[in-house]
Amino acid sequence: MPQVDLTGGALMSKGREQWGTKLGVILAVAGSAVGLGNFLRFPTQAALGGGGAFMIPYLVSFLLLGIPLMWVEWSLGRKGGEYGHGTAPAILYKITGSRFIKYFASIGIIIPLLILFYYAFIESWSLAYAFFSVSGALTEAAGKNELAEFLHGYQGVVSNQYFDSIWLAYGFFVVTIVVNFYFIYKGVSSGIEKLSKIAMPILVVIAILLVGRILTLGTPDPLKPDQSVMNALNFVWTPDFSVLLESKVWLSAAGQIFFTLSLGMGVIMTYASYLKKSDDIALSGLTASATNEFCEVILGGSLIIPAAFIFFGQVQTVQIAQSGSFNIGFVTMPNIFANMPGGPVFASLWFILLFIAGITSSVSMIQPAVAFLEDEFGFSRKKTVLIMFGLTFLACQPVIFFMKYGFLDELDFWGGTVFLTIFATLEIVVFGWIYGIDKGWKDLNEGAEIKIPSIFRFIIKYISPLFLFILLGTWTYQMFIPTIMMKGVPDENRPYIWGARIFILAIIGVMMYLIKITTEKRPEVSK
Amino acid sequence: MSMSAAILMVAVWGIIIALCVFCFYKVFSKKD
């Protein structure tokens, strides 16, 4: 439990965990950011968003939204850690004194949990498919052009010649969450940091091997000389500058930056809370972001779309890009690997890559709730892990069994899009306007190992919030309202969608109650 | 590969790689 420091008046976090090394925290945050989206979502957004021209709004968003928000989250987190807090409600209450913000900020613990509840299942598919790649099951299905059936059978959506029940998928899911919680149990430094320091370099090496394989394919089908590596890269990078006049491309690019850097989730805030007050955040935040961009643009951008182009040509590649991440990752890619020499090896590497990208992200999604229970209730690691394991296991059940009815998509909508955008807006407004940019800027530069250009002071206060308000407003009108109204949803799915919403409301209710108790347990000491 | 595609790809890759090299150089050149 945090102790009162009689000399300074601030609550010092005695006994609170800390990162072991600077590289460790950078790789942990990078690991949190680098996920399935880097390899599945970005390439399709870029391909559909004007090819090379997409990089212009993408890089602009990186500068005006991504980097500023990254620094803000690190800064708020480190600040919270000074007072023994690792989660948004306590941190934002500490610096604003606003009870409304304290309860509102509960979404900073809820968001990563909601995402975890479906992300863990998807992550477990990667593990399973890595096995299927070497067992030959995938090659067999690919040969019969039945990879979609294979996936749906595995997911338990249908019962077919490949899978008569969901129980194998369930088994892989249990293994996956046990592995996740193993690293959580080992702690921040011995668990998450150690995992990240091993997993991230392996991820990069595997991705480079796969990129190398794709880029050395030449023209695999002599009867289709247009489907070559050069033409594939040309397709990905040729700029269609006319798209820069379309607001949807700017929105798509901004959204991609936002999601890819794991912003607005509360996880970076929690990770940063384990830093010391004098630790640098400017260089660390920039490095983690740069690492994510390397994995996304250079590695992710050179995998699925060029590969699809080389094997299927331009028209089909566009269709593939529109078909969604699951389809690309688990149907298209195995199909592609089945067509090349050494296919099973490369397919298993691909799924190991996805699994590693997934697990470094999923452990970060568990940690905010763990921090909440440890910091605010004083629970031991063992107690916290047992509670969270049980809760996660239970909460994943409806996701697994109701997947085909849209339960997963509904959690992704609320947790992965709506709340995320709202929380990021809250963070930046608190930092720049309520806490104040003067104090915020000073915090950001505390211990900084690079000089942050002073223009970012202006960007953080005015530009990033404006950007976020435009995103929030446009998405509310274009996306949120139709989804909330269940536009186009089949009747049979509606009860499950409502079930998901009640599920989410229940979690919010419980979280608000827990926050209320914690305030009564530990009334804030004056600054 | 068209000229504009090549220029864009080299420019973007260059910026990202340069940023990574700069950052990791600074990280490793400081003692923990």
C-alpha cells in the first residue's frame, strides 16, 4: 500500500513496481501498440485509401495527433505513478479534483477490458493456426479452396467436415489466457518487460523474413506477367492524389494512427505509471511510436497486399482488401502461402507473428485492471491475478459462443471505437486545458532526453483536441448513430446485440461502484 | 515501378527508418 511521505506531502509509491530498463518500457509500449492491426488493418486502409497518397494524411495525423497524444498519455501516467496510481480515474481525479471526471475516466479501465474479452479469442486463433500450418490441416483445406469453411468450422459458426464443435478452439483459447496471465503474474518487470524484450525482436525478425520471402517472389506465374513484385509495390505505393480532397481518407488515416498507437485505451497511462518521476518520456514515447510505424508501414505494408497482388492480381486484391481483417489473416494469407514453396513454414511464421503481436498487446490490456486492484484496493498480485483470470475467463464466454450473432463486433464498436475516441478527447482536454498546458509542458519535459520542438505545445493545446473533436463529431454522425440504431442488423442478432450492451453497462456499473469504494477507502491527501 | 511510387516509398521508408535509427541511437547511447 502506498505510504504517506512526511517530507513532501505527496503519496510516494513505496513498494510499487517499476520498469527495469528504459529499453524494456519502450519495447513494452511498442508491443502494446504493435498488434494484429499493423499487419491486417493498415495495409487494407492504405490500399483502399489512395495507395501512396494515403501516407500524406497518415503522416500528418502521426505528427498532429499520434505523437502529441502519445506524449500526453505517458506524461499523465508517469504523474499518476508519483502518487501511487496507475489508472485513469485516480490519476485524472488527482490532477483535476473533479468527481465527474473521476467517474467518467472509468472508461480508461473498461476499454482495455472490453477489447481484451474478444482480442484474446482472436489471438488464440493465431496460435491454433500456427499448429494447423505445420500439421498439414491448413494445406489440405487450401488445396480444396475451403479455407473459409475451415475458419468458420474452427470458430464454431458452423459444424462441418473440418470441425464438428468449438471445443478445439476453446482449448486454444484457454491456453492463450493462461499464457497471458502467466506474464501478468510475473509482474511488470519480470513478466511484461521480459516478454517484450524477447518477443519484439523475434516479431521483427519473423516479419523481415516474411517480407523478404514476398519481395523475392518475382513473377510466380509466368502466364500472368503483370502479377509481379514490382507491379505489386507499384500498386501499394502509386499515389492517387485526388483522394486528398476526400474527407473520408483523412478520417481513415487519422483513425488508423489512433488505433495503431493504442491511444485512448488507458494502457499506456498504466504502463507509464511504473516509471520514476525523473525517467524520460519524450524519447521513450517517440521511440515506441517509431517502432510501431516501422512494423506497420515498412513491414505490414510489404506483406498482405503485395502478396495478394502477386497471386491474385489487382481486381481481386481490392476485393480482398474490402473483405475484412479476419478473412485476410486467416483465409487469404494461408491461401497465398499454399501457393509458394515452403508454404507451411511461412504460414506458421505468419501465425506466430500474429500471435506475438497479439500477446504483447493483450497483456497490456489486462494490466490497467490489475493496477486498479493493486493500487486502489491494495490486493496482492496473486489475489489480483486470480480475480482477473476468473473475470476474463467468464467474460470471454459470450464472445466465443455468440460470435456469429455479432457480440464480438458490438464489443469492438463500443470499446474499440466509441469509448476510445471519447477517452482520448478527455485526456487531451484535461492535459491541455484543465491541468493546463504550462504544467503539462513542464511535466513532459521533465527528464526528457530529447528536446521536444516548442510547436508541440501549440499542437497539444489546440490542434490535437480540434482534430479529435472533428473525428468524434464525424464518426458520431456517420458511424455511431447508425450502429447504435442497429441499421442493417438481422433480426436474429438483435437480442445478442442488446445482450452485449447490457453486458457493457453492467461492467460500467460495477466499475463506478468500485471507484466509489476506493475513494472512501483512500481519501485524497492534499497536494 | 512508376517514378512517383518509387519516390514516395523511398521517402516514407527513409523517414521512418531515420526516425528509428535516431531514437534507438539515443536510447542506447544513454546509460540506464
